[in-house]
Amino acid sequence: MKLSELIRSHPYAKYAAAVMLFMLVIWIDTHIGLFSSRHINLMIRVIYYGIVALGFNFLLGYGGQISLGHAAFMGLGAYLTANLAGNFQINFLPVLLISGFIPMVFGTLLGLVALRLERLYLAIATLGLGVTIQQVFQEWETFTGGYGGVRVPRPEMFGYVFAYSHHFLLLISLILLAVMILSYNFARSRTGRALKAMRDSEYAARSLGVNLVKYKLLAFAASSFYVGIAGSLYAYAERFVHPQIWGVELSLDMLAMVVIGGLASIPGSLFGAAFLVLIPQISRTIPLLNRITNINFILTGLAMIFVIKFMPMGIYNWLELKIIMPIIREEVQIEQRHRGLGEDDHGNPGS
């Protein structure tokens, strides 16, 4: 079976192949040193922000709900990791799961608030929640260390300490693959279809028997779980957590990742995360741009305006529709013609 046929016939194959190829490159790099530590750290950042975007896409891309306070859930996951790993020496996997489940509980409570709010009012309410929780992070010194922050030990699993960035990158690449497969199943399940119906029209979804209360809560719970996990990975990667990052800017970055990369798209979420992570690095290399204060926010805002105006489905979804799918359809047609010619040759041996 050809690789293209394998990818089309097995839903997870394209994700598994891409991640495994990436891991192979990183494993080879541990021996030849092609990438610097700065490059490895950028890749790590793209992965945990990619998980953030996947979670936020459940809420916005699939469920049609918006939150400007999700940075608080990421911060909660990071502080839980710092305390569980630092104060109680709990291993990586239990810490990761706990750092996802507790934000999921709080996200479900936020979903209860969202039941009576829509669009602008929901955005304002979640914005207020995010600002409030950031103030709690700044003042609750016993849990967060206050303005001084808190240090995080290196991740440890089954007695092995991930002391090298390459090894940690391999570990979180596997986590990313698991999250992508889980997202794929979620999107194509009955729950995913109900969320899409709710996103398109709540009135139509209700008329079809969709329980809006149930699925709004599920959307907030799932997105908060993913964002909490990403916060845990952030804490392990940066090895220091402070309250300044968990503000409105991060929540807006989450929104930008999904809008720019692609709504309701797994690869689009990763594309949007890579865009947001790499934009600051690229702008620093351009002499004219690196002198402008807050150029990252300016470029992100311009990108959002451009995408909303010309590519409302997101950059990756536009590329898939205009470029990738036509190429795949052309390959399928060529294969079908070749098969037809082969069958004609077998059916007419004398010709």
C-alpha cells in the first residue's frame, strides 16, 4: 500500500507519521547537534501552545463559545505542577493529569455561567474572571509565590529525569500525538457533531434535540482540560512560573492562534501556535521591525484582520481547500485511471 493510500485509509496515519518523523529528526539531532538549544526551546513552545490552541478550538471552533479568561486555567495548571512536583515530588504523569482535571472542574463551573450569556456578554464575563484570577495569583503567595514566582523541578517519570531539552521535546511530542488523536475522535463523535450544530445555530440545534446545557459544559470542560495540561508543560519547560504572564494578553493570543490557524482544525491549531511563537523571533531579525515597541501585538492584530477579511476559515483551512485537496483529488484521479487501464489490460489479453 502506498503512503498516500495509507494516510487516506487510516484517519490517524497522517498525524502519527508527521509526529514520528519529527521525533526521528530530533532523535538524530541528539547525536549530531544540528539544532541549538534556542531552536529546541522554540519547538517545545510551539507544542505546548499547540495544545492550548487545540483546547481553545473545542470552545470556539467547535462549540462557538468565546472566553477571554482561559489564560487563568493555563496558569492554574502551571501552579499546580509547580506545587505538586516541587513540594510533594510527584512524578510527571500524575502531575500532568491533575493539572488538567482541576482546571477542567473550574472550566465546567465557568460553563454554568456561560449558559445564560452569549457572545459579547460572555466575552466580558470571562474577561473579568481572567483578570480576577490573575490578581489572585499575584496575592496568594503560599500557592503561587506571589510576584516572586515559583521554581519547578525537572520532569521525572519512572525514575528517569528529563534533564535535556531534546529528551523533553521527544516526551511532549508523544503527548501532542495523543492529544491530536483524542481531538480527532472528539471532533468526529456524536459530541463533536452536536457542538458544531450548536455553533452554527443554537435554535436549530435545540430543535434537533441537542441538549445545549450539556454540550456547552462539555465544551468548557474539554478546553479547560487541554489548557491545564499545556500549563503543566509550560511549567516543566520554563522551570519557573510567575503571575504576569497569565493576563488578558495570553487569552487574546489563544484567540489569535485559533482564528489565524483555522477554526475547527487540528493542523490549523498547530499552525496558529507556530505563527504566534515564531512571529517575535522573525521580527527581531528585521532591522526596521525590531525597533518598534510591541511589534508582536501589531503584527498579530494585522494578521487577524487579514485572515478575517480574506481567509475567514483560517490560513491552514484555506490552504487545504485551495491547494492540498485539489492535489489529493488529482492523485486519486490518476490512480483510478491507472487502475482502469490495468483492469482493461487484464480483461483484454489479446489486444
